[in-house]
Amino acid sequence: MGMALLVGLLALVLLSPLFMQLDPLAVNPSATFQTPRQAPPMGTDNLGRDLYARFVYGGRVSLTVGFLAVLLGAVAGVVLGMAAGFYGGWLDAGTSWLIEVLLAFPGILLALVIVAILGPGTRNVIIAVGIGFAPSYMRMTRGSVLAAREADYVSAARATGVPNGRIMRRHILPNIARPLLVLATIGVGGAILEGAALSFLGMGVQPPDPEWGAMLSAAQQYVRRAWWMGVFPGIGIFVCVLAINLIGDGLSDVVGRPSRK
């Protein structure tokens, strides 16, 4: 079910512009606050802009932020976690300290601090959310590598003179990849929520560019007059996060299932 929901949502936001003329920035003062019945399928906002067009393009931004932030956090976390777990010593101690420091901050607070330093914008939101997610991958990777580096296949590779980099890349990483994949899948939903929250607070995507969190923020003052302005981006966030979490739960069940011998 999760995959079906996600594929349907991706098809909506990616394929709609191929079949319809959509301009999320076009202003029409004579068509403000039109209901979904008057201007289907989602009505218009306070500036007369087509909310369906803004929903589609805003969904692209939200999904891009979610996937790229998790990719950034996963790559950084896996590289540092593998190096710390494999080599140990001062590198392991320093990485462990960094993990504890970063995990001491709530994710959204850490992202807010980073965006405040870098400035608002889509790229900086991706960086901020990605940095906030990196410690989870660092901790999981480090723990997995600490166990895997003592395995027989690693000892055999070392005995045959295989370089450390190749051991980590070809022997250890494939054996610790499944739990990392589950963590990354579930993390996409959290990254989308954090990106939307930053935009809702005015620290993310800036007007007039569409993004689901920014659309919710703009709809606050028109809740009684134009309920549809906030309902549709809220549904988009809910369905997207629900679908990704269902996929993550399914992967978790598969990974945790004992293999048959």
C-alpha cells in the first residue's frame, strides 16, 4: 500500500506538467479565493494563483528536499562511521564525541541553527536537514563495522593483503547495507517533515516559490475564508510521509526476518 501511495503521488507531481499547462507563479487578481468547485481541482489562493499548480511544483520541492537531505546525511554518516569503526583510536573517539554532541540537539533545532547561519533557501535547507540526520547513520554504521571488522571474512581479506579501503567497500559495506537502507527509507519522511517545518517558519523555501510547508504558512491567515489553501498541501505531506513510513516498516520486517537455512 505504501508503495502504491508513493508511486501515485510521484506520478501526480512529476507527470502533471507534461499533460497540463501549469504555472505556479501566475497571479490573477480577478480570480482570488475561488473554491475547488469554481476552479477545479484545488481552487485558487489570495493572489488568484492556481493551487493545483502550486501543489504539484511544491511537491517536487518537498520530495527533492527529503531525498537529497537523506542522501547527504547517509553518505556523510556512513563514510565517517565506517572510518571510525574500522580504524578506531582517536578517530573513533572523536567521531563518538561528535555523534553525542549532534544528537543532544533536537533535529529541527539543529536545522534551524544551521539555516540561520547559512541563510534561507532550498539548498541550505537540504544541507541543514542532511547534517541533522547524519549522526544516526554514523552511530549505526560505526556499531555495525565494530562487529563486522572481527568477522572471519575480514580477517581472511586482510591476510591476503587486500587494502583497507577495498575491505570496507567490498566486504563490510554490503553486509551492513540492509539496516542502513531501512533507516534511510524511514528518514526520508522525517526529512520531508523537517523541510516543510523550516519553510513553514519562513526559514526554508522563500515566496513566491511553492513548497508544501510554505503553502501551509501562507494559508494560516485565511483558514476561515479559504480552507482549501491549507488542506491540500497538508494532505500532500500526510500522504507522502505515510507512504514512506509504510515502505520503511515493510523493509524493516524483511530485514528483521530470519533467513531460512
